[in-house]
Amino acid sequence: MSDNPFSLWVYLSQSPLLWLTVTLLTYAVTDAVSLKTRRHPLANPVLHSLWIIGLFLLLTGTSYTTYFAGAQFVHFLLGPATVALAVPLYENRKRVAAAVLPMLVALAVGSLTAIVSVVLLARAFGLPREIILSLAPKSVTAGVAMGISESLHADPSLTAVSVILTGIMGAIIVTPLMNFTGITDFRGRGFAAGIAAHGIGTARAFQVDEVAGVFAGIAMSLNALVTSLLVPLAVTYLLR
Amino acid sequence: MIASLSLILLCQLVGEVGVRALAVPVPGPVVGLVLLLLLLLARDRYPALARGPLGNDGVESASRGMLANLSLLFIPAGVGVVQKLDLLAEHGIAILVILAVSVIVTLLATVATFVAASSLFSREDETP
């Protein structure tokens, strides 16, 4: 035992060990709960990990910068995981090739809807211009969205938050919403999840159905390209 | 396992270097995805490629393992919400409502377009 528990805490809170352990352990527990509830939408592991870790940081007075210095090793794997999407894409290549045209049409409509709806709603709510610009790219994966936000001189960290909130809400709502519409085409359901809710929607789609996951992954990748071209155009026309 | 991870990282590395060298507005990992896909397709044509990470389900099982826990990878960025609590307290309800409505509208518009387009195109295929 250290004679000074405070010095032990100072050591632990500055090393990646503690924050990696907290991240993995919290996810292991929330993911186990999600499995136990047979992947109930409200048992979303991202949602529950966020408030548990967030609360832990607030209670211990730890800054996000300190936490991220440790947790960045997990964050880093987002890039390799995007590359890994090639494998399910390859395994389902015949299905994907047969649906290229519907995917391109749905990509155009979905990407435009995601941007225009959020800008118009935010304007109707009378939000300040800087916030509207920060919300506009919320349907693409965080790294790309923050880049777009930066190029518009908006607030990239607010963009990151809106990206995460969008992803979590999309992941929670997609299954009940699609069941309600009675659509059973898992290609379309997955594709919509990837367009509206990027990687978190894709993670949800892989939990539900492998084909849905593949189409969500394609949608997420294509939407990252289209949105970075569309957002600057859309805000010029809609926010004059 | 290590060879498979190296191959995935190598694809990403080539992708990142490529987009920076050519200054194209495409995320590096997406180029890496395309490279790995091309490698897997090339393996079908040239069986000699089926060795190391490309043989024996190597890169496939590493990728499946990573994708099975995709949710985990969003947690470090997501915890960043704690930095924005003051802004959420001020405009939080409006932002939450806007994002929720937008995500529902986007999901419905995308899935409806996909289903309509796929039945339209498959009908065209059937007519001689």
C-alpha cells in the first residue's frame, strides 16, 4: 500500500492504464447487458458507457483531455475498423453489386435530407448561426464531420457532440421505426442506418443483421464523401 | 493475428499517404477499405496471393473481431459530451429535438427511396 493514496491517484490518473481499463470495463459491462436484453435498442452500449464514464470523470474531477490521452488508443482503432469493413463487403459482394442503383439514389436523397432537415429545423428554432453550422454535418462519421465544421469556421467540438448524439438516437430508434413501417428489406434498413447515424448506426446494424451491417458500412463511407461536398453548398443556399 | 492487423494498418497507411499526397478530399481509411477489397478480389483471381494474412481466414477473422465491437470505438470521442454540458444546458432541448426529428426523417426518406428504387429497377430488369 502506498502511504499516500493521493500520490497513487495522481500516478494512475495520468497513465493510460486507468482510462483504458475504465473504457474497456464499462463497455464490457454495458455490452453484456445489451446481449442479456437480446440487443434491446434502449440498452445501447454506447449510450450507457457515455454517461457512466462521464459521471466518473465529473466525480473524480478529471478533465476530458486527461481521459482522452489514455482512451485515444481505442479511438485510434476507428480507422482500422473502417478498413475492416472491406471483409463483409467482399463476402456480400454479389448482393451489393445487385443493389448499386438503389444505393446511389438512396444516398443522394438520404444525404440531402440529413443536411437540409437539420439546417431548416435549427433555423426554425432560432438557433444562432454558429450552432446551425456546427450541426449541419451531424450525420457523417466524427472525423469527417469535424473537418467540415472547421472549414465552415463553426465549432468542431460541438459538431463532434452532435455527431455522437445523432448516432446514438439513430441506433436506438432505427429498429422500432423500421418495424413500425413494416419494411423487412435489411439492405434498405441497414443503408438508412448508415446514412442517418454513421458508425454508431452501422454498429447497431451489425448487431441486428449481417447484411444490414454491410449496407450500413457502405452508406456510411459514401455519405462521408457526399456530405463533405454538400454541406458547404447547402449552407450557402439555406443560410443566406 | 499480428500479420492480419499489419495488413489492415498497411492498407490504412497507404490510404492516408495517398490522399495527402494527391490532396483529394476522401478520408484515408475509406481508401484503405477499397485497397483491402481489391486485394481480396485479386486473391480470387490469383490463388498465389492466398498466403499469410490473406490465407486461412486471417484478415477475415481479425476484421470480424474488430467489427463485432465497433460500438466500443466510439466511446472515447463520445465522452467528449462532458465538455459541452454548459452549451447543452442552454440549447440542449432544442438541439436534441432537432437531431431526433432530423434522424427520423432521414431514416424514413432513405429507406423509402431504397425500397422504391430497388423494386423499380428490378421490375425494369424483368421486362424484356
